[in-house]
Amino acid sequence: PPPCYAASFGNSRWNKYLSQLNEREYVHHRRLFGDYLCRRWNERHAGADRPTGLQLYFVLERTPPGGGEAEPQPMLLWQQTCPAPPRD
């Protein structure tokens, strides 16, 4: 994991938004976020570097009773194909 989890998302609004993506009532945001990721990547990359799809994972890391470390559990939240970028 990153040294400072919250700082890796930019600000508290992004942190809250991303932490809610695994909740059932925010399932409709997963496609919107996926479209955003594809669009943002495609703005900076061309040709073969453009993705055809993506998978969004939530990694659950529980703290066992009494402390210690537990194995992180990746959970697939969403997968989709990336929309084709607009033609110039």
C-alpha cells in the first residue's frame, strides 16, 4: 500500500468518492468512474497504449483481533470495455 493512503487520491473528496465505490448504493458510479479512467488515459496516450477495457478492484485488508497483519483480499467490483475515443 502507499505510505499515505489518503494522500494518494489527491484530496478528501476523491478519498470519500473512491471509498464509497464498493458500497451497494453507489454501484451506478462504477461505470461513470470507469468511463472517466478510460477517457483520462486516452487523453494522454495514443494507438496501442489505449486500453480496450478495465477492471476495478477493491482491496479489503482487515485488522485481526489483537492486532497483527492479515492477507489483503482483492474483490472485483466492476469490469467494462472502454469506449472508443472520439475521432478527430
